[in-house]
Amino acid sequence: MTAFGAQPRIAGATLLIAALAVAGTTVAPSLAAEPPPARAAQLQQLLDCRKLTDATQRLACFDQAAGALDQAEAKGDVVVVDREQARKVRRQAFGFTLPSMSIFARGEKPEEITSADGVVASARKLPTGKWEITLADGARWVQVDLTDIPIDPKPGQKVKIKSAAMGSYSMSVNNQRDVKVHREQ
């Protein structure tokens, strides 16, 4: 058998797989999901009041901390978001890669959003021959391939955007053929 026979290739492949497995175990912890951010100071102050045992001190602490939290929320220093609002934000951000979106996933496993529907607010053909389509919700998508859209997109037409391979997206305007797109805004 020659040096380039099946056995050396199998041995090389086995060695490569073993090296990748070892590398995977040493790298994996650094790729773990980031811990949720610390609570806002005003919320933590409110929660710390539960530690007080004297009823009068505890009530005074709750009153003061609740007032501080209310003021911070009114000024915009603290933002209170319920679960449905967080889901809405994740849907609106479809097409963006935002690592900090994890703050909207606290306490639940976020739904995987793989598609979004919309309505064309405006469409224009760029000098490159590609389309820029702005949806009614303000999202702006730009075509990245040269696939022809047979009938020009017009305001009011329905749009379906889907996740595609390797982090890309495809869009169908008015049930026409899909074109590859990238979210700009």
C-alpha cells in the first residue's frame, strides 16, 4: 500500500476529529450564553427592603425604594418591559444581529423567529438594479442578489421575509419569487 492509501487518511481524519473534540471542550465555556445583566440599582434597592425585619423600617424602606423606582422609570433611567412587549421588540428586530437582545429573554426561552410578514410602504430600484423596500413598520430591506422581481413592488403589497441559509434572508413580494435581502434599518 502506498503512503497515500486509505489507512493514513483514516488515521489523519481520526486525529483531526480528536483534536477538534478537545478544542471544542476547551473553547465551549467561552461560547456559553452571557449571564443576564445585573438588575437596575433602583429595583435592587426595592428588593433589599425584604431583608429588614422591623415592620416600620421595612415599610419605610419599601416606600422610599418604590418612589425612587417610580421616578427612575418616569425619567427613562429604568425601563419596565412586560413579556409581550419584549416579544414585540424581538419580532421588530427580525433581520438584525443584536447580541444585546438577550435582555429581552429573561425568564423565558425566547421563541425562534424565522419569518416575518409586512406591507410595502415604499419601494425604489437602486442604480445597481437592486431593490430597496421599506415596510410599513419602518424596516428597510435591500436586495443583495440580482434575481429579477417580475412585477415591481408597490406600496400596499404583502411581503414575506424568511431566514435562509448561513444567516441570510429571503423576501417574497406579493407571492413572487424569493430574492435575497439584507436589513438596513
